[in-house]
Amino acid sequence: MIDNFYTNKVYFAKGLTFVKYLDVATRLVNVFHRQKIAWEMLPQTSSPLHIWARDYMPVQVRKDKFVRFCYDPDYLRESPEYKPDTSAVLSELCIEVIDSDIILDGGNVVGCGDKVILTDKIIRENPHYEKSALIHALSQLLEAEVVLIPQDVYDEYGHADGMVRYMGEGRVLLNNYCDFDKALRKKMLSVLKAHFEISELHYGTYTDKSWAYINFLHVGQHIFIPTMEDKLIEKAFRQITEAFPECECHSIWGCESIVQEGGALNCTTWNVQMDLPIEEESKELPKPSTICLLPNS
């Protein structure tokens, strides 16, 4: 399947231009313009609750193959207002998809070329499938070997993109579990070493937001690192930069506003590989006065 190294366009929800998150969106777009990275806001996502994109958008397998999984996560069963109308979104974007009844969030899909990493939450989310049949169906749909890693029990979302990321050429980068959860690290290494060469982040300490740094946005030869005012940022930026020497890394400051909502830059975006015009028309964010504001915001 297509991994991030081959993507060249970024989409994000219009809700990210809500005043609380506007600084993040503006900083992202400013770097996109400087680096000539194509971007577009997703239609039908104007609610201030729609700040995410990754989880409900389809997974791109090839340039002309998109798979839309069933977006019915347990953590939103009582909050349907967070889910945009994906059929309307895709219709406006003129993207055709293959639909699957498998329940799977896009944030739980880490494409690694001919392999794909998912947490084992996928098994519990799909009791209507036998495990072997589920793995086979996923492998066929994604055209990749499925590698299941254990879910971080402290992460209610059960997503792989806050645990491990693909570095290319059969290598993966593991979050800093060596600093705070050696039991989970041991399980992860046991699974991953059969398929990949492994590098690890190591900060020497732990905060409850350390997962956010590995939840960076990776588009082609550019990596956008969510940046917060904490003691880990210098170590995180240096280690991620060293892990991806072929990429240019960019700090996106002020990401506290999205991290406190439970996600970071990979969660708020959807990047794909597309045929692009030589020069896409320059776009600007809506002025703050035109953005729908929540009461008392």
C-alpha cells in the first residue's frame, strides 16, 4: 500500500480553522506554502467538532484504490456529532471507494509498503469476523501483510499511529516505551522484530503527552512535528530528525490545543498521492471573523 513517502497532498477538516485551533492550521499552511505542498480543506466539515480527518477518511492502497472502512469506534458511540457525513465528503471530492464492513479507524493504519501495522483492537472491534478471516480480508483489501501489535491499554482509541511509524526500507520507529512501559515494549519488539529493523525514541523520562510527538504528519520528504511547551521537545525533534535523515523536519508550535483533545498532527490530517497540476492555485485560510465560533469561546 502507499506509504507516507509517496504522498504529495494534504487535506484537513474545516473545523481546524475554528479559533481555538486556528494557530495550528495557520502554521501548517504557512509551511505548506513555503515547501510547495498541495493542500485542501475537506468539505462538509465546518463544525467546530470536526477537527479530525484521518480516522473517517478512506485508506489509500494505490493511486486509484481507496478503501473506506466502517467508522464506528467505541469511543464515539454516544457522540455521533463528531462524525461528518463521509459519503458527502467523498462525493464532493469525486473520490470513489471500495466499502468494507470492517470497523477500523484510519489512525490505526500505519502503512509500511508491503506491510501494514494495526493494533489488536481490530480483533475486538470486529467480533462478527473470525480472526483468521479478518486478517485475510484486511490483507486482501490493503494489499499488504498485516502485522498486529498489542494495543496500549492506556490509549482508549487503540491507534497504532501514536505507537510506531514507518521509516522506510523495512525500518520502524517505536515510541519511547523504554522510558515508562517496559512490558509493552517487550511485546512490541517481539512482534515487530520479525518484520522490521527497529529504532526507538528515548527521552529518559515520561509525560502523558509523549505519544504526541510520534503522531507527526509525514508527507513525502517532509515531517511536521507537533510541538508543545514541555521539556521533551528538543529531544523529540532531534531524535525524529535523526531517524528520518532524508526528510526535512518542521516544528509546528502551539499543538497543545489539539493534543488536549486526544490527537496530534497525523490525526488532524489525511495525506494522499494524487496527480497534481504543475502549480495548484494558492489558497488562504478563512479570516477568523468568518469562522463559526462556539458560544463563550
